[in-house]
Amino acid sequence: MRALLRRTLGRRRLRDPSLAHLFEPPPDGRIICLDTEATGLDPRRDQLLSIAALPVEGDRVLTSEALH
């Protein structure tokens, strides 16, 4: 219920209607979790050290498909 409310509010606040698809649930039930590591919390000053992507399908974390 909370996710539906967030999507609805996000869609209403959207200024560019061509991006409305970003607020729809994933079509196949798969999502990608992104993890980033940086040298600090200030995006203007600190640098990105690494990025990782981990697919989640339903209640399964697909570690064999992870990227880093």
C-alpha cells in the first residue's frame, strides 16, 4: 500500500509526463538494487569509488547475476 501511495504522489508531482513510466511497477516483477560507494557524502566534492547492481526477483536475490 505504501509503495502504491508513493508512486501515485510521485506521478502527480512529475513535471515531465514522458517520465511517468518510471513510477509504474516493474513488468516482470524483477528489480535491480544499486549500491554505490563514495569517498564522502558531499556530491559536489567527493568522488564515486564503486557501483554494484544486484537483481531481485520476487523474494529471491539473484547473486549469480550481480555486477560490480
